[in-house]
Amino acid sequence: MTLVSDTAMLMAAGLGKRMRPLTATTPKPLVRVAGKPLIDRALDRLQDAGIEKALVNVHYLADAIEAHIGGRAAPKISFSDEREQLLETGGGMVKARDAGQLPDPFFACNADSIWLDGPQNAFVDLSQRWDPEIMDALLLVVPHARAFNFDGTGDFYMEGNGRLSRKIAGRIAPFIYTGIQIVSHRLMRDAPEGKFSTNILWDRAIGEGRLFGLAFTGQWYEVGTPQHIRPTEEALRGG
């Protein structure tokens, strides 16, 4: 199966406030879980999938991230510099698109995501499901049973055809966003300027019936706080 894109944007610019005090002097993507920095785990997964290029946006303690991964050969690393202003996920993608750094479509992945693939690589699964005629973005989502350390109420409902809708207040949504998606340039058309969340673009796509999801068949780990690290390490050791 050919991947729909040779490029992934890795989101590494956040402040990592929930991971304090570990992030007082270390950017969250460099926090180690089972001896390996989070960003290295994500990049290893990109490499396993055959993704050739990783565009990494940086803001907080950017020099440390650039020094750590800048020499990596596979995937080939480039950077989107947000030192002057943290742009959040939506603004970061738009900046990179406007700079000509992103093909159409591209993968996007949080730099602090940890997952174990199911029968098939997650990026291959997404590529097989991708249909640009009806989709602006395709999100990899995971049911609660496959989400470890997650104690929230979920993010999305998903129809049988994969179309996503938002969680209803006061109810549990069956699917959680993993931080991995395919994004088309169409999703970012007429985007706000500066700092904004991808949620703004997703909400428009939901209204147009063009936001879709794919249920992940592997295991996904929430590593949002220092308290999540040890149980994640134990789960990873157990396979």
C-alpha cells in the first residue's frame, strides 16, 4: 500500500504545562518514557511506516529539540520555527503550509503520542481509508477500551461510514482523538490568522460533513502528566 503522503508534521511546540515539573527545564517531547524521549518514539513510528520527511514545529526550548533530532536521517527532519509566537495546532499548520513546507495532503502527529500498532501500521490504515473527494481530514480515533491512562469522557461520535460529530455535553463519547490525522489543504482554506486551534477547522468540516474518523486497532497511551509515565512504562514492558 502506497502512503498518501511522504511527509508528516510533528507537533512539538507546546509548553507541556500538565507535565510540570519535568518540563520546567525540558520540553515535553524530550521527556523520557522507558528510557526513550517521546519524540523519538513518534519518529520511530514514522520511520516504520516509510514516511520520508518530518516537519517539526518548535517554540518552547526549541534549541534543545533541534539539537536532539536535527541530525536524524530517517525520516529527514526540517523545522517550522515558532519561537516568536506559539501558534497552537491550527496556526502552526497554516504557517507551515504558507511557507511551502507541507504537501497536500500530509500526516499530522503529536510529538508526545505513544501507540502500538495493531495488525497494520496506523499510517497505512489511514492511507487506505483516505478519500479526498469527501474528506477534509481523517482522524485516527481510539475507543476507550484501547486507550490507556485516559480518564476523560471522549471526543467524538462516529457514524458507520466514519463521519465524525462532537461529543454531547454530559455524555461519554465513544472515541478519543489519538493525535494522528491526515489533513488536506482544503481544511485550512480561509483559516484565521495567527494563533488558533485546529478545532476551529474541524468544527467547520463537521458542519459540512467532511470530518471523518478511523477506529484504531492498536493500543494508545495517554502521557499527559508525570503520573502517567510509570503505568505507561509498565504497559509497554507487557507488550
